[in-house]
Amino acid sequence: MPRITKEDKARNRENILEAAGRMFRSQGIDAVGIAELMKEAGLTHGGFYNHFASKSDLAVEVCGASFAASLGVLARTIEDGPGQGGSPLERVVSGYLSTAHRDAPDGGCPSASLVTDAGRHSEAVQSTYAEGVEGYLTGFAAEFVRETEDKGQELDPDEARHRAIRLLSEMVGALMLARAVCHVEPELSDEILRTGRSHALD
């Protein structure tokens, strides 16, 4: 049999991470078996342990990579500054509480899709999730301070953090509720998203 190259091994590992990211978000970590995951990644079951010591280790990496991608989007949105879609935070809220984000539970931000799993899994998973949450809070708080300074005013750092916590909590809660009822009460789901978008930054 031909020997696998370093490039092939790296590509296989990335395929596992991508498949796990989709499946963990949409189904939950515990609901995804290794055999099913490896099949989705286009690999054999036995090859899993060539890349990860356990499914818990994989969950830590998936959580970290998912938050890194989401926080990258947040950073770019803030860096772009105000635009036709409003302020950076207005655009963040609009995108997060959109029907597209609601209807793609296998993608998007892990703050909502992995929130229940994080609380049920290892301290390593919880710590990685907490780091991601902290990244959002730091970004939000800094933007609240910047927006206030642009108005010639000052915002106490503690108040900025309180606003950041409230904003993230409202966004995650609204998205989870909207997803929970969207198949049986689509109008209610849309109403939750619409209300969230309208009042998250009040």
C-alpha cells in the first residue's frame, strides 16, 4: 500500500475537523459516533485515532476552531466600521439573528449550537467554550467603548462589559428559541428573530 504523505495526513485531519464541526453543531457531540463521523469525512473508522486521542479531544479542537472562525468574522466586521448595514454591532446582530443563521444549525457561530454540549462535557471543552465567549465579550465591550467615544462621551469599562454580556446573552437566547420552534411555529420563530434584531442594542 502507498505510504500516506504528511500533506495527505493533514488534509485528512482537516476533513475530520470540518465534518465534526458540522455534525457536532447540528446533532450534538454525544449523538455523533466515530464511525458515522469518519464516514462523513470520507475516511475509515480505524483512522480516527491516528489524528485524535479521543472524541473529547476532537470536541475541544472543534469548539476552538469554530469560535476562532466566528471571532474572525466579528473582528473583520468591526474593522470595516460603519456601513450601509449600520454600525458594526448592528450588522453583527442582523447576521446572527437572521433566518439564514437560524436555518443552518450545522454552521455559523458555536455560541448557540454548542452551548448545551459545552455544559455537559469535559472541563477542557468548557474552558475552550468559555474562551470563545470571552472573545465575544471583549470584542463587544471594546466596540461599545469606541462607539461612545465617537459621540464625544465616555463609557465605564465595567458598564461596557455588562452591555456586552447582555448583548451576547440575548443573541444566543433568541437564536436558540427561534431554532427550537421554527419547524412547528415558523411565524413565532421569525417574530423572535425580528424582535431580537430590533431590541438587542436598546
